[in-house]
Amino acid sequence: MTDKLQIMVVDDEEIVRESLSDWLQHAGYGACMAPDGATAIEMARSGNWSAMLVDLKMPQVDGLEVLRQVRSLRPEVPIIIITAYATVDTAVQAMKDGAYDYIVKPFDPEEIGMLLSKIAQHQKLLAENVFLKKELSKRYTFHDLIGKSPAMQEVFEFIRTVAPTRSTVLIEGESGTGKEMLARAIHQSSPRNDGPFVAVSCGALTDTLIEAELFGHEKGAFTGAVCARKGKFEEADGGTLFLDEIAEVGLKCQVDLLRVLQEREVQKVGGSGSTKVDVRIIAATNKNLKEEVKSGRFREDLFYRLNVIAITVPPLRNRREDVSLLATHFLHKYNIECGKSVQRISEDTLAALIEHDWPGNVRELENVVERAVVVAKTNLLTPAELPAHFRKSSEGADDARLVSSLRSLRDVEKLHVTRILADNDWNVQQSAKILQIDRVTLYNKIKKYGLSREK
Ligand SMILES: Nc1ncnc2c1ncn2[C@@H]1O[C@H](COP(=O)(O)OP(=O)(O)OP(=O)(O)O)[C@@H](O)[C@H]1O
Ligand SMILES: [Mg+2]
């Protein structure tokens, strides 16, 4: 296939059809002709068209019918309606039915040329967008983790190197930075990924219980131990054991852990024999474990056993480049989960998200986006959907100042229409819906105020 735009010209008058096709071919487009509506619909069904130029008034199947049928067959093909001045009202109907635009006879071919190059530009953008999204998702993800900041890229690169080994890993990072996700990603990209990934939250259990949990216990080892049970170490045999919140483990249990790590065998609580285990250990903490060692709360020898490979996940405020990528990712995630179809996050909303300091890191960002998707009433996320502390107090004042500096209603309307269009990425249908006017009215306002995307 060539990369020329393929245009279908639909007109019952041979002279119009042919002169238009000639002009198009001259201007570098591919052109095909259809002498009536039924043929046009058939051709639309089977071919690949960049755009269609359709005469409104044709016997039998008229332009509006072609428009309706092609819109449902091939919604991606833009249709330009050609109309005589006398039928402009029907052209308005055509716009309502989803025509890309209309042109009134007699027309200057240049006018069509301009419309077609606008269509070409738009289609190029769409194609680029799809391509970029694919590229981005390849480059900026590692298993379920997302991050394009140099800091996260470095973390991903490091994991790629260390994951295949059996070495113990210590992950440090503030709450909600993705430590558990990282541990899972390491397991996933290791040769043990067929084996189990077992997570133990050490902070949630008392010292006695944690020992029984980790190493297992014999029947009657303590009150309530009505039968013997395997511990997490044995459960994780052949796979990975994730010791979350490792700093919370008491000193007595630290001694036992150290022994297991050294000898790679576990002894059940209340038992005498020991069992060999083949487990990779990944530990995580939101404390600075070195500091815990200094203050005597964590054994130095255990620290060195765990700290073979150290990874620090940077807090979100130190990698603001990741915010918009993550926010967009969560937008998709919660659209699906909540059955919504919010398309985009407005520029000022993104700016507010990027500026925030994120004490709760990625988890907090995820919660904020989830809430916004749930409360959103349109398909654009605006600062109104963010929790109150995200909205800057000066925002309203700036707006008021700008509006009061404008004199006429016309200026205020022009500013408002421009803003809504910009916020909606120049999607006319969506903007018209928000402005509560129909597309044609909005279209007329765009023409009246001479608005264009660049301004
Ligand atoms: N890089 C990332 N890409 C995508 N989602 C992420 C990323 N980091 C974190 N998340 C999201 O944030 C949530 C919290 O991540 P996770 O539980 O791994 O953090 P954590 O560091 O273990 O937190 P805590 O210290 O509170 O246990 C996850 O459920 C995940 O949805
Ligand atoms: Mg965690």
C-alpha cells in the first residue's frame, strides 16, 4: 500500500465527480469515484479509505444515508459532505449525524485541500499515539512496575542483573513506593518463577507467633498448636520468601533467622530434627535498617546477611517524571474496574499531581486517581475531582481576575470556549457536550472567533 491518502468521491453528476478526482490526483491524493450512494456504501465496506467526499443530494440513496451507514460500518473514516447552498439546513443535520465537516457549492478545491490536510495530520497523530503508547509500555515497565524516571530505570536495570541469582535482597523504601511489587518482579524474572512466592508480614505478628509462622511447629508446641504445621520457609521451598517489614522482628527471632539463613535448614518450634530448604530471601523495610543497627534494635550480623544486594526504591517526590505515567496507568485501571470511560487527565490536574509531595507515595497516587475516576462526571479529570488540599487557593482568584479584565460578553465567551476546547484536546463533540450546546453551534463559534488548535 502507498502512504497516499485514499479519497472516495461520491457524486451522481459525472462532471463534478471527475473534476474533483482530477484535482485530488493532481494534489497528490489517491482518488476513486462512486456514482451513487449504494456503490459508495459497498466500496466503503471493502476498501481502506482515508476520507470520503459525499454529495448530499443524490437520487435513491442520498448523502445522509451514506453518512449514516458508513458511520456504523467504518466509524473511523471522516466524511465531508458537499452541499448546494439551498440545502445548508441538511448539512447541519449531517454534522449532527457525525460528518467531519461540510462544504458549500460552488467551492474552491483549495478548501477541500485544507480539510484533507487537517484530516491527514490528525490521522498521523493518532497513528503516532498508538505507536508511542506501545513503545512506552515496552520501555517504561518491568513486570507490573511502571517508571520512566532515571532513578526507576536504574532500579529496573539493577533487578535485571540480580534477579537470576539466588542472592538475598534487601529492599528499602518509604511506605507505598512499590517494595512488594518489586519483590514479586524479582521472583518473576528469576529461574524460580515456577516455584512459590510466599509473603510474610513480620510486623503483624508477635515474636512467638512469627517463629511458628516462619519455621512451623510441632503438635502441642504451644497452647493452641493442636496439630503440626509447616512454616513459611518450607512453603516457599523452591521459590522466594518475602519477609516484609523485617525491622519489626524481635531480637530473639533475629537470632533464629540468622541461623536459618546461614545453614539453609529450619527447625520447627517444639521439634528436634531440621529440614533443608532451598529458598531465596527478599526482605523489605520502610525504615533505615542501618540506623536500626546503630540504635541496637537490629542485629548487625543479620543486617549483613540480608544486605547482600541492597535496593533503595526512591520516594515518588524524587521522581516526579513518573507521576503522569503512573496516573494515566491508574486511570485505565480504574476505568476498567469501575466501568467508567474517563479519557484524559487535564493539564492543570496533572500539574497539581506532579507538584504534590506524596507522603504515601504511589499507593496514595493510586487512591487519589481511583477516587477521581469514581466521582468524575465527564470523560475528563479536572482538579474538581481531586481531594480539596490539591486545589490551589489562588486558582479561583486568577480566574476571576482574568475574567474581570475582559470587557464584553463576547470576549468571555471566546475565552471560555477556548478553554473547554483546550481541556478536551479539541474534541468538538465532547466540548459541545460540556458547554451544553450542539456541535454545529460550537462549530460556528469556532469559525466566528477564528479559533484554532495552536492559539
Ligand atoms: N512502580 C509502580 N508501578 C505501578 N504501580 C505501583 C508502582 N509502585 C507502587 N505501585 C502501586 O502502589 C501500591 C503499593 O505498592 P507496594 O505494596 O508494593 O508498596 P510497599 O512499598 O510494599 O508499601 P508498604 O511499605 O506500605 O508495604 C501497589 O498496590 C501498586 O498498585
Ligand atoms: Mg509492602
